[in-house]
Amino acid sequence: MRAAWDPESHLETLVSDALSGSDEQVARIVSDTALLLACTGFPAESDRLAVAWAAHHTVPLPDVARHGLSHRAWAMLWNARDRRPDWAGAVPPLDIDAEERAHSKRLERDRPPPGDRETAEVAGIGMVRPGGTESGGGASIPALEALERLVSGAEPSGGRSRDSSALLAAELAAAGGRPDRALELLDSITADAVESGRLPDLRAMASCRNIAVLLVRGALADRLGVDADWGRRCAGELRAVLDTRSGGRPGSADTGPRELGWAELVDAVLAARSGPDLPVAAAPPAATAEQVRVCEARLGVRLPPDHREFLLTADGLPGDITFPELLGTGSLTTLSTVSIPDDLDVGPIRRAVPAGAVERVVRVSAPTGAAVLLLVPGTADGWQAWEFDPALGYTVHPTFRRLLESHLHLLRGIA
């Protein structure tokens, strides 16, 4: 039996698959996630993810999905919001009334024919727009009652046909001024999907003109167990993945990832730390080659090449709430020179680093009373960068550069 759908597990899988998947898989993940955010009441986060996609790709998300309902679903969601976001400028507009009629026919086609007693009541069913005018004929209340009898047991449970009937009934209820009943039906569809370990058919839901209004108001959020924090993290982490895969440079996805230069990386970190009330800080001046040489002579070690390049770009870096201050050439120390007991307990570090390398471990962060950043030599791959926390242990990055990039991606994920 499959486990129920869980938002945290879903997010973890999304990020993992997006980091390691093919370009086609990433496109599908981003497209589906942007739609999920839009359908759970987080249109701003959906837009942020779509803008991040557009920064690296020329194909808009509705085209990326390669799904017959994609354009219709997005069009109905924008109609419900009373605006098309700027990122959708390249998407051709649709005739909302025509799409509404087409989707009504699609849902009717997907459900099985009613029994003899219901044929007369359901045969002429059509969508009802907010003004109360039916687009396809038939009496709305008898038709809705007939559909609900179908939903309540006349069809196989859990199948596409039952969902189509329930969705058609929900749309008719929403259009006929019965949003509470529409929400009950949507809740039932969603509950069945969640218990089966999947999401409901969001494109089919969003393609319903009146249901789309309920979706953008957050009708599914509680049932799926998602909130504003989850929406923000979801959009942020996938935006960070897109930056990672494209080297952090807009437009570079078409030509392959491009690694940021050191000056670009430092500037990107400082820019990511800024906000409406926090201006972008200036990077410290670069160290000179002589300053680096004197530092290495004092430490008795030759620093790894990427850390030397960093110092020759910025002689240290201010800290923030997620990252300690990076020391410049005049303040770097090795563990052999650390002697202040309440500053850093080197015992656990000495036990963790490779034998014979402990005295050459370079401390590259200022005292904080918590985590410390270290350059550790003598490993199979040369130098590594460690984040060492006395309470949580250590996290190993293959290089100092990867440590700084990890910090940048975290900043972009929580921006």
C-alpha cells in the first residue's frame, strides 16, 4: 500500500530529482510545481518560480508541460486572478468562454453514461457562469442532484470517471452559487488522491472556470497540508536548483552551465543577503599577492588554490545570520595556533580530521561560539571545506568554493 502524499517528502523528492534529472525532467518538475503553487493559493510564489524559469529558458511554462490542458488551466487561473502575470507575455491568450464550454464537454465525455432514471436530467447539462446563464442548457439543480447521485456510488470508486463526475458537479455547484458544496466535492477528490500517495489532477481542476476561483483562494491548501512557508520554500529551493544547473547566469541553460567567476560569486552572495531594508554590502578590498604569501608563511601551509583566488578577490567577507564572517589574510589561523578554550573546542575536530593533518587545518571563520569553517588538508581529493558544529557534527564540502556556493543557494532559497 502506498504511503499518503506528504508535502515535505514531495518537496524533498522534487529538489533531489531536479538536481540529478535530465533537462526534460527538470522542465516537467518546474512546470508542475508552478501549477501546484498557483492551485494552492500561492500565486506570487508560482510567479517567482516561473520568472526564474524564464530567466534561463525561452519556452514558457505552459508550453513546457506538453499537456493538452496546460494552456487552459493557466488561462483559467489568470482569469480568476483578473490578471496575466508579466512572465506570461509570450503565451497566446485564449477565449475563456470557448475554453469553458470545451472543458465542460471533456468532463462529460470522461464520465460513464447515467442510468435510465438520470438520463433526462443529465443529458443537457452545461456549465453555469456567475451571472446564472447556462452555457449548455438543462436545469442546474436537477442536473447537479443527478450528478451527485452518480458521484455517491453509481460509479467505480477512485477512478478517473468518478473524479470527472465529482469535478463536473463541483463546477456546477460553484457556478450555481453553492461554493460550500463545491468545496466538499473538491475535498473528496483531493482526499482520495492524497490517501493514494498522489496529487489530484490539478490541470483538470484548474481548467474549470469557477473552480479556478476557489483554487487561487487556497481551497486545496489545508487538504494538502501546505502553507505559506512551504510555498516559499518550495519556490525558493527550485529557484536555487535552476541557478545551480545554469551556473547562476540567466540565459546560460541553452549553452550549458557556466561557473561564476570569483568576483561574480562574491557579489552574488552579498546581493542575496540584501533586502528592502538592507542594502547590498560592499566586498572587502582584495588581498595582494604579497599579503597572501606572508599569510601562508605565517601559517606554514600553502592554501588551496580556490581559497587563494577568493582572497585575491576579497580579503574576507562579512557574516550574516546564516553564515559566519570569513577571515582575511591577517586573521587566518591553524588549529595549532588556537589556544582559547572558550573560543573553540578543537578536541572533536582533532578526532575527525585525517591523521597527521590536524596541525595544518586552517580556520577561515571568525569566532561565533557555534559553527566554525575549516580548510582540511590531507584528504584523497586534496583540501576540503568543513562546516563544524560542536552540537551537530560536521558537513564536508569538496572545495572552499562549493562551501560558498552552498551558502549562496541557501540564501536564494529563503529570499
